[in-house]
Amino acid sequence: MSSIDESRQFVPLNIAVLTISDTRSLADDKSGTTLSERIVAAGHRLAAREIVADDVDAIRTVIKRWIADSSVDVVITTGGTGFTGRDVTPEAIEPLFEKRMDGFSIAFHMLSHAKIGTSTIQSRANRRCRGRHLYLLPAGIAGRLP
């Protein structure tokens, strides 16, 4: 397994976190809070954090704003990747991407399987890119992180 190359200079990224949920607020958004805390603890900057409902237009509005913002390097979304009728995150942002990175989904599922077993098959986690931006769409991750 590879490790971090300590000879390379660390470059902190500006990372925006978007929680997609019909039921969460900033006060009880465990996944968004966990992601935000870990971003800062790793030496990166939290560029923005928002919560929107499981609504295609609402999701696209925020993502498009962050795409246009040159100070945002990475967007991480959490939520809305399940299979209920209201889970529309992948469908909402798929048209905004230029490339898929399917290896992220594979690695995510491998790590998730160790913690939650076959329940990982319920996730539609993925990673995409557009220009210089990376977009990560893990499922609700709070219960999957060590």
C-alpha cells in the first residue's frame, strides 16, 4: 500500500462541503460536521459548508456556484446517494461533470465493507471532475469513519 511522500510540500486545499438532506440542519448534521472537522484537522481549509434539500435544482445551484468560485478546489457532498425516491444527488450533478473516476467508488466500497459489510451495496458513492475541481460523493459517512 502506498503512503504519503513526505519529501513533497503539503498543499492545503480549499474544500467545500454540501450536505443533501430533507431532515438535517447544521445543528444535527453529523456527516457534514465530521467531514468539516477532518478537513481542517488534515490541514486543509473549509471553503464553504451548506445544507440543501434532496432537490435537483437546489443541489445544482450550490454546486454551480462553487464551480464558478476560483477559491474552491474540492467539493464533497454527503447524502442523497441512496435508493429512495428523494435521493437524487448523483442524478443532479452528473451533467455538471467532465470525467468519472470509478476507482474512488471501488475503494470506498472496499473500505466501507470492512465496517458495514454488505450494506455498502446500497451506496452510489462516486468521484467526478470538472476542469481543476474534484467532486466526491460519498454516502452518509459519519457511521463509516473510524
